[in-house]
Amino acid sequence: MSSLKQFNEDKSHNIGLIGADNDLQELGLKFIRETSTRKYSYNFCWMGRPIIAFPQDMIAMQELIWEIKPDLIIETGVAHGGSIVYYASLLELIGEDGLVIGIDIDIREHNKELIMRHPMYKRICLIEGSSIEQKTLEQVSKIASNKKKIMVCLDSNHTHEHVLSELKLYTPFVSKDSYCVVFDTVVEDMPDDFNWGGRPWGKGNNPKTAVREFLESNNDFEIDKSIDGKLLITVAPDGYLKRVK
């Protein structure tokens, strides 16, 4: 057996053990709960742009993007633009013609200006508008029409109804063996009294509840539990959805 094959077999075995260890999984959730009040995920940047995310999730996304080598990555939610710059830089390293679409209902002017001045903007297309409006879908569909391998990342409004609408509208773009990644499913796992700063989502009304309802009527996608298993610390537990059909 080659050393790489042995390494991968050992890795799969270790991931399985970690994923099945409820105490370790609870430690990961405890880390998230304890650091959320200190805005831990706000402390990181990629190539100069704030990337409001956990480093663990970004490594997982790097692994998926390198494996899939998508022609197109669609992300709802732009904020400071760190994640779309990150995805664009990975596509740049891959070296093909990959493009990232960033969709947001309100791309603030100073963020837009800095994103457009970034070296990776050559691989980015910004669409300002609600992700669930027909006009937005038409723009995305036009760009996606000649793309074969597509990934989707949902990271905008985190209410159940909005995410469920996004899942229904954007999963048809996802190519087989690629992923729709639904971020902030961890909202469901936070304490009942967690302060969301007046935002409308919380326990019972969040991306994870939307994922559950979506999967009840859609068997084209499955939760990739191996990613949850190895990350331990992730804002997207049960949110890495692989297209299997």
C-alpha cells in the first residue's frame, strides 16, 4: 500500500472516530458558544479583506474547491468581501477560468470600492439585490448557463424562510458531486437565551431548520457528515450538502 493511500485510510478512520465522539463534538460547540460573545469569527482576514468566518470552515472550503475545481462559485452574502476574495484566489491558483458571484441586497459603497480594487476582482462578479428576487436569479442564470461545475454557498439572511427559499432556488445550479454549503446552521445549537442583537433568527428559526425541511423533500442532496466530523469547530454543522444525484 502506498504511503498516501495509507494516510488517507488513517485519516478517514480518525474522522470517523472524532465524528462519533459526542464529548469531543460537545467541546467544539462549547468553544463556539464561549467565543461568540467575543466575536471570535470577526478576527480574521484574507488578502486584506475581513473574512467573517472560522478558519476551520475556510480550510474545509479550500479542500472542496481544490477537489471539485468549480467553474463557478455562487455566494449569497458579501459583507466585507473576504470570502469571495478567498474563493477567487483559490480559483486563481487552480488556473482555469473560474468565477465567483457575490450576491448581497446591500453592498456598502466602501466595501464595493475595496473589492473592486482588489487583485482578485478579475474573478469576481458582484450582484446587488435580494438573493431570492427573480431579477437576481435571471442574472445568475445567465452567468451560469455555460458553466459545468458549480458550487453554492448560502450566507445571507439566516431566517428559516429565507434560507429555505435560497435552497430551493440555488440548489438546481449545483452540479453532481459538488456542494451547497449552508453557513451559520450553528445558530440552532446556541443557547436559548443567546443575544442575536435584534436579528430575527434564533433557535427554531435558522439555516439548520431550513436544511432539515429542505432535505425532507429533496433526496438529491445529503449532509456530508465527514466534514462535520473532522472540523469539530464549524459554523456550518449539517450544512455541507453534497449533491449525490
